[in-house]
Amino acid sequence: MNRERPIVNRKNSNSSPSSLSFIEETPKGVYIRIRLQPRASKNTIDGIKDSALKVRLTSPPVEGEANRALIGFLSDILKTKKSSFTIDSGLKSRDKRVKVEGLSLLELKEKFSKYAELF
């Protein structure tokens, strides 16, 4: 997996940066809504689109490769174990809902806040 630093692209954002609207808390846990674009030229966060974090990854959407790359990417940028992330819905879709274990809503928002300033 490519270990380059995540890049945040500002131009496609259509949401308030302070809202972090892609993070939600339910009685079952804390979730991140993601819109994934596989086969991108580099691994990046590309802003917030339709209340989902837009993530571009170089991995192809073949045999779960992009899903594994997404878990690794989230683990890298949030400095959290890969086992903390589970794709709850959207295994074969670009729109995904990822459950985060071991982090509270506040901790997750705090970790994303450094990227949200750039959205």
C-alpha cells in the first residue's frame, strides 16, 4: 500500500468545514460516511460531498482491494489500528458507511479537525 501523506483537495467541497457532517453517532456506534473513488492517481481526501467524506484511492475495485486500502488509509490518517474500522454497508458500492470502534464521537471529530480546516 502506498504510504504517502494524505492530500486534501479543496475545490470539490460543498459543505461547512466545521460541521464534519460525514461523522454520525448512533446507538450502535460511531460511523463515517464515505464516497470512494477507486483507481485515482493518488490517495487523497477530496473534501465533503453530499454529507460524505470524498476519498480517492489508487487501488482498483477488484476483490475487495479498494475496501482494504480504504481501511488502511483511514488507519494511517487517524493514527488508529486497522482493526478499529469495519465497513458496515457499501462493500460493493462507492458509497460506504464505516464503523469506528475504540474512538468516541468527540475523539473522531478531533482527529478529523486538522483535515476539516482544509475542506
